Amino acid sequence: MLDVLNKRTSASVYDSSHALKKDDIIALVHSATLAPSAFNLQNWRFIAVQSEAGKAKLLPIAYGQQKVVDSAVTFIICGTLEPHLGLPAALKPAVEAGILDEATFAGWVGAAEAMYGSNPRFQRDEAIRSGSLAAMTLMLAAQEMGLASTPMIGFNADELSAAFNLGATDVPVMLVTVGKAGAGNWPQKPRKAVLEVLSFA
């Protein structure tokens, strides 16, 4: 995993002739769903834009950034609001597998209702957190598969929601392009020194 982190960089140029199979896209999203989320809410949603029509629709929404056309796929990664409403169903497999007992299940469901039920701001915060964790996990999975990726915040969220029929509870967190890197990408850029950003308490 450290090798994946050390080699990962954000690509600006993609090989437009490279395509991804549906199974590869499913595998990437499966990896993304292994990201952590509070209470195991799994409050995320993914839209894989890979068709020519989808890319053409996305291009102006992403302010003309060519990588959404040249990459094999652009994922629209959403966090979802009202996560407490879906928590019982999300936790049911863990109960059935004997990982969570009924008391823990009931406690988590009650706590989530108390935390999110009447707090729209906290719901949105959680949507951004969960979507971001899923996006990073997807990018690491892409690197492991020998693919390049790029997180993108340059898009019109309202236009994106309308064009791709996002629901009222879908919060578009970011776009992530994935594909085969083209020529001319920068190497990984130097980071700040660890002791510049780390403190001990």
C-alpha cells in the first residue's frame, strides 16, 4: 500500500483510446465501498460516466476540462443526506453475520437518529466525509490496477444534479477521472515536510 501511495499522482492527460470493461468499473466501485463510514452508514452513491453521450453532457458542466472526455470513465461521487434512515438496512448484514448483536444494532440506530435526524448541517458534513473517503479509496484501487486518476472539484453542482438526475438527498462531492495515463503528466509533486504539518499532544 505504501508503494501505491508513493507512486500515485493526479493525471491531467489521458490516453483517449483506452477503455475500461464494465467489470473493471464494478471492481473499482467495490473497492470504494470498502472505505470506512460512521456507523457503517455507507452513505454514498457512484455514477460511472463512460459513454460518449455522457461525457459530452459532462464536459461543459466540468468547465470544459478535457480529461472528463479523454479518461476511460469519470465517476460522479455523491454522499447522501438522511443517512440514519438507511442505517437499519445497511447494518442488517452485519447482524446476520453475527458481527453485531441486537443491542449494538439498536444502540447505533438510535444514536444515528439522534445525531443526524434534526441536524441538516451534520448530515451534509457526513455526506462530504463519506464521499471523500470513498473517492480516495477508489483512487488507490485505480493505482493498484495500474490506472491513473484525478479528483476534480471544478464542476457546477446544480447543473450536474439536473443533468444526471441526482436525487434530493444526493450531494455531489467530487468527480474522479480514471483511465490510462497519457504522455506529459507531471510526476508526484513534493509535499510539505511532515514536521511542518504534524504536532504532538
